[in-house]
Amino acid sequence: MSVRLALLAAVCLGSTSELGASGLFDNFSVRVSPGIIFNLGGRYSDYFKFKDIVSLGGGLNLGLRYEVSKNVYLEAAYGYSVMGAKGGGIPFLFRHDNSYFDMASVTLNASLYLKSGYPIEPYLTLGGGIYPFYFRSGMFGGQVWPAPAKPQTGLHDTTPGANVGLGAEANVMLNLTATFEVRYTYLFSRNPERFGTDDFTQMDFLGISVGVIYYFRRK
């Protein structure tokens, strides 16, 4: 009898553990969203605007989402965008090589779904984070440009930023949805102490992305 009870207890504990494990990620989902990005405003120097220096670029965002309620989600995300450099503002030593503006992002966003339970669900998103950026000779590394007014300093920094966006999510499969999103990002990149000038100002961007979201539990 004691052996049977022990076996029954083991089965019950195993079942409970399996149920706990299966429900552990029920409120989580993962987003993958590639897209394009372009500069809207800001100045690189007294002579050049940012849009004179950088061209249309592309990037990828990876996010882990948590369902607070049917209409509210929190998302922690990492992103990386690359924009080609152009124009006479490129330092002389870099003019004969491909140069880039590289921007990473580590953000936390809240998304409010205006409708829930429909085939297409529009949403608003708002958040912020930190944005390391570089002007340099490679997409993912390379030699960093000198700052326009302080050549001994590399033209890179890690700055806070804020973003706001509008998007829509559409059902594709039981655990998979597709997304379309337009997001505005503002960087507090002005740093006279680091770059030696007020002419390097705040900058802002507009990103357009499509992607997929995988839900660990059926949406």
C-alpha cells in the first residue's frame, strides 16, 4: 500500500509540475519585427542637418511581451538599425570608404489595444529607453568618426530617448499574428560637453516595420 501511495504521489507531483511548467509562459509572447527607418530632424553641425548625413536605413527589433490584460501589454525589446552615411559632412579620412550611422536600442514599451478579440486589433504604444549610437566605418563595428568640433572625441554616445507609435495586429494562426507599426523616436542626443559644440543637436526618426508575434498561449 505504501508503495502504491508513493507512486500515486509521484504521479500527482509530476502532473502538477508539468501543469506549472506549461502555464509558466502563458502570459508571454515574442515579437520579431524588421523594418525601415529614416531621419526626420536635428543638426549634425552648423553646416549640415542629420538628413544631409544619413540615408534611409533598415533594422530589426526583438521583443519579449507580457500580457497585463487583454488590452494592455508590456514589451522589453532590443533593436539595431543601420543607416548609410552620405554628404560632405563625412570626415575626410572616411570619404573613400563605406560609412554608417549605427543605432541600437534597449526599450520598455506599454501597448494599449483599442480592440481585443477581433481579427485585426489596432493599438497605441508608448515607451522609452537608452539608445547607443555610432558614426563609423562599419555596420556592426569599425573605426569611429571624430566629433565635428572635438576631433579627439569619437562621434558616439549612449543617450536616453522616447518613442510613440501606432500599429495593428492581425491573426495568422492559433499562436501567431502579424503586425504593422509606425513608430516615432526622439533622442536626447545633444551633448556639448562630449562633442564640444551646441550644433550637434537632438535628433528624431520615423520607423516603419512589419513583423510577427508568437504567443506561448493561444491568443
